[in-house]
Amino acid sequence: MSVKQVSIFLENSKGRLAEVTRILAREGIDLRALSLADTSDFGVLRIIVEDPDRCLAVLKDNDYVARVSEVVAVEVEDRPGGMSRILDVLDEAGLNVEYLYAFVAKAGKNAVVICKIDERERALSVLEAKGIRTISSEDLEST
């Protein structure tokens, strides 16, 4: 299972982040998870929302450069070493994690982490084979 993520490219200037979140709020788009990475000139805001295609349309209508990509939401045991186990499984399979960020809620007793992994489909198979639960978009909406 994978999840759609919206990536928004923002000029790194005062008020840009507030502006994009204001637009999303006005359109009733709820942010379920987010990550912001920046350089001196621009930033990339990555978000998980209920309707990524609608979110993309809203952003483009407001002149933002944005795209939708598939990421993996992984259930991580909420204990010391929980994240290490996931990363060890991916490393042993020769898979590269490009980036990851934590989700704002928990799945039962465990945490949820959003991961961008090269060879996403193979990563999903490897995780499943090791008994590691991945979370669907529908599951994220109910957390």
C-alpha cells in the first residue's frame, strides 16, 4: 500500500508558508502530515491530505508549483529500536530511503512514519515479507 503525497515548491521568503496554509485552510483541505525542507532560496513542503488531487488543483489555481508522488506509510513500533528495525530491513534489501518524516498520529500503540523509498513497489514487498505493516490512505484518515 502506498499513499499520495503533495510536494509544493516555495520561495524561501517571509510569509510564503503561511500563505499556502491559508489557501488550503480556506479550501477546507486538512493537513494530516507535513514536512518542510529548505535551502537558502527555496523550500519543499511535503504534505499528506485526504484528497491530494483536489489539493494539487487548488495549488495550481493559485500559481504554486506542486506535484503528487507515491510514498510509503510504515507502522513503526513505538519503542527504542523501532525505527532502526525498519531501516535495517530496507538496507538489507539494498533499498535507499530518500527522506522520511513522522506522522502526527499513532496507529494503535505504534507510530507512523512517511518514507520516500526508491523502488517503492519492491520496498512494499520487502516490508510485507518481514511482517512490517504499511498504512493505506484510508487507514491514515481514520487515525
